[in-house]
Amino acid sequence: MQNNTALKLTFRALTGLAFLLQIGQSAECGYRNKPTIQQTQVGFGSPPKFMVEVQNKCPMCPVINIHVKCVSFTQDLVDPRKFKVLNHSDCVVNSGLPLAPLQKVSFNYSHNKFLMSTSNWNFQCE
Ligand SMILES: *[C@@H]1O[C@H](CO)[C@@H](O)[C@H](O)[C@H]1NC(C)=O
Ligand SMILES: *[C@@H]1O[C@H](CO)[C@@H](O)[C@H](O)[C@H]1NC(C)=O
């Protein structure tokens, strides 16, 4: 009986702690605020055309050096200042320059779709 009460109290304390930690985390930018890359098909010819939007999902901090897994994307498809191919499946957004909190940058390419995802970035939190 007493053991049970102690367990319950421990459980409450832990839940409270988890809650506080969650609040603490939401004051900063973590993995759940990872920059996103979204592709929308905007041209239906041959080749198709895609609009790519990269967004800083952190409401507090700028983000720099967003790298994208870009498979065999080729540089001739886009202005390198917007999206630079560094290596096979390593591209960098906006010359690595900061995107303000929630800022989006966009570019288009005409080619069969390249599957892309963000791989690396640095938040510039105070
Ligand atoms: C590009 O990739 C190759 C092979 O994985 C690697 O050896 C090389 O260091 C990379 N270059 C850069 C600039 O990251
Ligand atoms: C991309 O294409 C869409 C649809 O054609 C157009 O509205 C948009 O302005 C283009 N974006 C850029 C950065 O050229």
C-alpha cells in the first residue's frame, strides 16, 4: 500500500519533470523544428517542373548552412546562389546564408523529380 503511494508520487514527480523539460525545449529550436523542404509540381510538360520551398521552421532563431540530400541533382538546373551542388547528394541552400525565423526560400527546376530531404543545418540561437 505504502509502496504503491510512493510509486504514484514518483510517477507524478517524473511527469511534472517531463512537462517542465518540454516547456524548456519549446523555448529553443530542436529537431522538431528542422528546416523542411517541400516540392510541388507546377509544370506538367516533359520534363515536369517542380517548385521547391525550403523553410526555417524555428519561430525564434535564424538557421544557416542548410544541407540537403539531393541525389543526382545537377547544378545547371538552378542558380547556385539559391541551391548549390557540393557533392553527390549534398546541396546547400541559399549559399549557406541565414534564413530568418520561419523564412522560406524558393526555386524551381525542370527535370524528373529528385527526392530531397534536409540533412544538416545550424540554428543560430542566442
Ligand atoms: C565528395 O564525396 C566524395 C566521395 O564520397 C568525398 O571523398 C569528398 O570528400 C566529398 N567532397 C566534399 C567537398 O565534401
Ligand atoms: C516557380 O514556378 C511557379 C509556377 O510557375 C511561379 O509562380 C514561381 O514564381 C516560380 N518561382 C521562381 C522562384 O521562379
